[in-house]
Amino acid sequence: MAATPQAQAQPSSAAVRGRQRRAREEELLVWPDLVFIEFISAVLFTILIVILAVMVDSVLLDRANAAITPNPSKAPWYFLNLQELLLHMHPALAGVVVPTVALIALGAIPYFDTSNEGQGEWLSTPNAWLLTKIGAGVGAVGTMLLIFFDASKHVQIYEWIANGELNANPDSPGFVAWPSWLSGIENMAAIRDNIAWPEWMFNVPLGDVLRTDLLGFPRVELDWNIPAFLVEQFIPVNTMIGLPLLLSFVAHRAGWAKTKRDHMVLQFSGFIAVYITLTIVGTFFRGEGLVLIPYTIFAHE
Amino acid sequence: MAATERPQRRTMGDRLYDAIFSNRVWRSIFRSGYPNTPRNQMLAVATNVFLHLHPTRIHRTHVKITHTFCLGGLSFFLFLGLTITGVLLMFYYVPSIERAYEDILALETDVRFGQLMRNMHRWMAHGMVLTVLMHMMRVFYTGAYKPPREFNWVVGVVLLVLTLLLSFTGYLLPWDQLALWAITVGTNMVGSAPILGEPNRFILVGGFQVGQAALTRFYALHVIGLPLLAAVFMTVHFWRIRRDGGLARPL
Ligand code: HEM
């Protein structure tokens, strides 16, 4: 049988990267050792799928009818993360820019992290497992906090504590409401609607500024709404770029993440956690009108 | 079993196998003898067009279930299963907005094993999205995207997108309320892109609304366009795994 497993193979030079020295004694024959595993898992999974298919029928609703819009209307589950994003920012950003950038970033991972550190074994760099947990935890909790902010949960919790009663009647005497000077941060839309922006900011005529007509191009007829731009684009973009950067910065300063691979593990784990959290919220916690449910826990009604 | 081992003694079973497997017909199909010696075991893999996707030997750590959790293999297995059940479903399905929904209803009630085929197709489709995502995670956490496997990771990302698109295009075909509105919501996301969004949505849907044109396009993409593309990329993916020296190992 095989010789005793050799000591860890020596780190090879960059020139022979990937063409590891072949230790024959460390190798197994594909037939039978791999082919049998594949065969058995194929049989096993066929049985599993048949059992599942016998027990659980797939859904078939009423015939498609363009005149009746179901409420809520939802995309397939693996796109509900994007649909969830859509509720919090400009549709072009959530529906197109974010997924495109995310896919490109995903594909670019190996071109940033070109070391061979941690290769070929599960989470084998010293802090990999810790960083996975931190990334996943921060990603999941951070996403939930942001969703809670946009659903004004902080307002409801404040009023709950201030009144000592959940869902107190706002018309009752002595009702303590969210301070009006903070009304600008009740949720995202409030930043646009409740802050006393000067009137001109809602309507900046870009055509007068850009003067593309002087260059012989058509004049830009576009009015720029700065508060809306802040809420729909500027803040979301900076949140999505800034928070991950901040996380990496903190992990770096704390000494948890030292190499590119460390930062990759941190960021990838964060990304996966955000993705899963958004998918779960979009799938299970968005009811009629895509309102966050169980809404009644903190609702005024 | 190491390659250096001597052939085993011939047992009763081997004699029986020889009787069955040494006749002219069998030998015309499988040139090597029954794989009970290391030499024949390697030949069995190397001379079979399907098995030769594998190398003849692999490192012992890579057959541990916990290294890959079989996730890439499972994704491929589900793809094959989806192809088979998909072809069977095509026997009974006409992609017309008048007939599609009735065809699915008939499939569920009148066609023997129709409901079973539809269920299997649907659960495997959901399953494949999951296994592909989990496969990507296992590749990431085992650091298997590092050089020289960068490009295969990119091929993987393309396969992920194709898997999602395959599932998305299939979603419309039953032509029920779920299908229509999920695709409407999904394609509207495309439409929201600046400048190119609306033209792209129009091309995808073939009109202003999800209707017959959309069903025709999604059907064509779902049953032939995307599966072909996916098969091409899978071929590259598997070929590259071997070119890159098998699965990643610590350096
Ligand atoms: C339809 C989708 C896919 C199929 C059928 C597939 C199939 C496979 C198979 C069978 C393997 C062999 C090892 C294993 O089973 O884990 C593999 C390895 C690999 N896959 Fe995939 N894959 C798919 C998608 C992806 C995705 C989405 C990625 C990454 C973004 C990816 C990146 C890789 C890489 C880098 C390897 C080499 C792993 C190593 O060296 O350890 N694949 N793939």
C-alpha cells in the first residue's frame, strides 16, 4: 500500500507553481477510488431527488394574466437580493450597476490575490476562520441594521422605550414622538424629504452649467435633484464601498488581516453574508407592498 | 490501492466477469479488460471518452468528500439530469401563450409520470443554483482560484451566470401568474439601466410587455441556446482543471 504520507511538500518556486512535484505514493487510481464515489453519489442523489419530487409538488398558480398584478410581485428567489436592494436605492444602481460590478469583482479575485497562500486546503491561513466569522457576522448584521434603518425601526424602538409601551397611540396625551429635529434621519427617504434643503437644490439646471451646446453637441436638458441624488445614489454607493473598506481597515489595524488572502477571505465572507441576508429578507420578510414583515411587531397600527 | 501493487489473484468473480466481458462484442466496445489490475484500471479511465475527463490518478486528499463535497460534480450531475427530464418535458410542451399553461396542467394530470418529471426538473433546477453557489464558496475557501487556476475561476463565474439565466428563462415557461410576474419584475430590473437598459429589455422580452415574443425567446434560450453555451463552458472548465494540474494542492 501507499508509503507513509510525506512531510508537507516543499514550497516550490514561482516557475513550477501549479506543476506540483508528483509523489506517486500520494496518488490514488481514479478507477476505482474516484469513479465509485461519483457513481455512488449519483445514485444517492437520484434517489433523493425522486423522493423529493414524489413528496413535494412544484407550484402552478392561475394562468398568466397581465391584467392582475399579484401583490407582492416577486422575482425568482435568487434575484430577490437585487429586488431587496431595489427598495433602498435607484433602480439602475440596484438592478444593473451593483450586479455587474459584483460579478466583475468576483471574476477579478484571482487577479488581485495572486499569492499561493492558503491554496488547496480549507481555510488554511492562520486567521482565515476568524476572518470568515468576522466578515460573515459584520455582513449579516450590518445588512440587517441598514434594512432596519430604512424601515424606520429605530424610530419605532425609540418611541417604544420613551412611551414604555409597544405601538403606543400617537394621539394619546403625553405621547413621546421621535424628536422633530431628527426627522431627517427617520429613514432614507426622510433625508430627502424632511431636511430643509434650500429650494434651488431640487432643481439644478445642468444645461446651464455644462453648456454642451458650445461644443456643438445638443444641449443637456436635465434638471439635477441633489437631495434625491444623495438618497438614491450617493449615499448607497458610498455605503456599499465605504463599509467594506472600513471593515478591511479595522481588520488590518487590529492585526487580523495581514495579507491579500486575508482581506479576500474577509471581503468574500462579507459579500456572501450580505447576499444571503438580502435573499432571506427579500424572500421571507417582504409581504404585501414589499413592506417589511412581521411588520406588526413595531407598527403603529 | 497504489499503482505499484501486483495484480490480485483471480477469483471466482473474475472468471465470471471474464466470461461475460471477454467476448467479441464487449471487447469491441471496451478495449481494455475488466479493470481489476492497476494497468486495466488506468486504461479504463484513459480509453473511455467520458471517464477520460479525469486523469488516471489523483492525489489522495482530493477523494476525501470533505475536500470538494462533490459540489462541482453535483452541479454537473444536476445539469445532466435537467437535460434528460427537460427533453421529456419538451415532448408535451408547446411554447405558445394559448397552450403553454394547459400543457403544464395536462402534464400534471393526464401524462403518466408527468408531474414527477416536472417536479424533478424544478427541484433539480433550484438545486443546481444552490450547488453552483456552494461550489464557488468551496473553491474560494480552499484557495483553489490561485494561479494557475485564475482563468478557470473566470470560466466558473460565467457558468454561474449561465446557470442563473437558465433557471430564469425556465421560470417563464409554465405561463402561470408566478412565471409572468417574476419575469416581468426581473426584466424590468434590466430596463432600469441608464441608456442601454430599455433597448436591452425590449430585445429580451421582444416587446413592451412579457407576451408571446418573450415566451418564444425564453423557450429558445432555455432549451437550446443557454444549455449549449453552458456545455461549451463546462467543457472548457473540465479541460482546464486537468491542464492546470488537477485540483489545487498546498504549495
Ligand atoms: C455549472 C457550473 C459548474 C460546474 C458543473 C462545475 C464543475 C466543476 C467540477 C466537477 C470541478 C472539480 C472539483 C469539484 O467538484 O469541486 C470543478 C472545479 C473548479 N471549479 Fe467549477 N463548476 C461550476 C461552476 C464554477 C464556479 C461558479 C466557479 C467559481 C466562480 C468554479 C470554479 C472552479 C475552480 C477554480 C475549480 C478548480 C478547483 C480546484 O482546483 O480545487 N466553478 N468545477
